[in-house]
Amino acid sequence: MSGYYSVVHDPEGRLGHELPLDREPHLRLAALALTWTPKLVPPAADTALTLLELTGHARLLRDELAGRADRLPSGCELRQLLACTLAEAARRLSAAASSPYGDLAHAQSHACLVQALYTALDRLEAEHPVSGSCSHTRPSTRADEDRRLDKG
């Protein structure tokens, strides 16, 4: 088993703190979804699956950002900006936020949200790095290789 996981759909957020964030595949999926047009759209089942995947990942990102934002000083400008980002994420991820234009528009909205949440996470990491690793970071392959080399 590779040790890497992906969340397809977790509306209750039960898996959120047990799995690492898979940044690159989700950013690629978001970028792909944003290239779709009504004339060039995948089958409905693929669009729906993409929507579920992006929704689950956006929820994980939102939870990570919320936890980290809560640890910032109350007067911190970044904390206030994150509060706005998190409020927008909550609005888009609410059950009532489905698009009247269908799954394509909804998937594209969540694709933009995933990109915006990663932008916010990057800014948070740059301005307030966490000592150690955040709850969702994946252990580096290099560290695993070093441990194996030390043993034998």
C-alpha cells in the first residue's frame, strides 16, 4: 500500500484529520474542471464525481485553515482575511449552494474554491509557519527512505 489517500465524499467531515491533503492531484483536477465548457463537458457521472471530489477536498482545506486561523493572534490582519475566505467557503459548501446551472457550474465553483483555499493556506504558511508539520501534511518520501537506510 502506498500510504497516500484521497477523499471522494465526506460531508460529515469524519475523515478530515486522519488523511493527508493531496494537493497536486486536486489542483490538477480543479484546473481541468475550469477548462470545461457546456460544449466540451465530460459525461454527467464524471462531472458529478468531480464535484464530490472537489467538495470533499475543499472541506478538508476549510477545516485545516479554520484550525490554523484560530491559533493566530486576534488582531492579526491575516486572521481577518482568513475569516472572509472561510465565510465564503462555508457559503459555497452549504447544502443550499448548489448551482441552478447544474453540476458543471457547481464543480467549477468548487474548483475555484479549492484554488482559493490553497492560496490562503500558502499565505498562512509563508507568514506563520507551523513548527513541525500541520495535521494534513504527507510525510516526505525522503524521510521514509532515510529511516529504511538507517535500519539496514
